[in-house]
Amino acid sequence: MLTFEINDMTCGHCVSAITKALKAADPAAKVHIDLASHRVQVESASADAEELADAIRDAGYSAMPLPPTPAA
């Protein structure tokens, strides 16, 4: 699972726009967004972190990839 921090994601419209952009990059991606923490998690089988970050940036938002967290 890839995680991005998107500090300029502030509302439901942002969530919708980012979800749409990620789904355009990989229609089968599973997208989990936590607006309060400005985090987006993506499970993608066909797109890599750079492709997904580019999709978020193309939608007009900053995308900072975060290192994977070890499973507890």
C-alpha cells in the first residue's frame, strides 16, 4: 500500500478530485482517504508511486510519498 501526505487537501471536493485522479491512473485502485490527517492510501496493482503522485499533482494538489509503515 502506498501512502501520500497531501497538505492542501482540505474538503470533500478535494477528496473527490484526488479519488478521480487516482482512479484515472488505475481504475482498479483501492483508495482510502483520511481528510483530517491529510493522508491518502492507495492499493494499486498497475501504477507505481511516481505515477500516482503525478496523477495527484496533475489534479492540482501536492503529493508527498511517505515511507511504508511496518505491519504491526
